[in-house]
Amino acid sequence: MAMLKLCSCGKPIDISLSKCDVCKPKQKERHKLYDRYRRDKEAAAFYNTKAWRLRRDEALLRDFGLCQHCFKEKKITLATEVDHIIPIRVEWDFRLALDNLQSLCHRCHTIKTLEDKKKYYS
């Protein structure tokens, strides 16, 4: 029997999928609109550089591929993202500083991003 989880719309889906077939196109369109109208163009270009990809890999290796926030709570969770502790919109010069990077799971990265918005942009 296949393992199931709930999609964000509430429909049961296979655990290996991120979204159901109905929600996946909606998510893709949402990302497309965000990239077009809200994303900082300079930051988007930076995230496509070889220098960033190499530094990101270094941070993941340093952190053994584990989410650092979960690890502090004694939970083992794979990191899927590398976060700037001080956002690059706040301090552009720290964008490649290894000590300004932390490996996070998607959940912790979302929480941290919301905290950053309150702290730096409100």
C-alpha cells in the first residue's frame, strides 16, 4: 500500500509528490507571477551565478545537509535550502560570506523569511 499525505488543497496524494495535478499548475503560475513582479532582479541574477551555487554547496557540506534550526531542537531534518542569516537586500556585501549562510529545511526557511520581513521590512 502506498504512503499518502495531504496536498495543500486537502486531496490525498502519494508521499513522493509535492502537489496534486490540480494544484501543481497553480503553484507554477504563482511562482511565475512572483518572479515577474516581486522578485528583486539583482538578487535573482545572483542566485543563478556559479559563485552562489559553489558557496551554497559549501554551506550544505559544512552543515552535513541538515537543517540547523531543527538540529538545535534535537530533530534530524534534511536541509533543502541555504539561507542568508542577514538577507542580501539588507547587506549585499555578505551574500557570499560562508558565516552568513545556514542550511534549512523548507519549513524553517519559510518561518525565518517571515521573521526577516517583520524585522527588516516592516
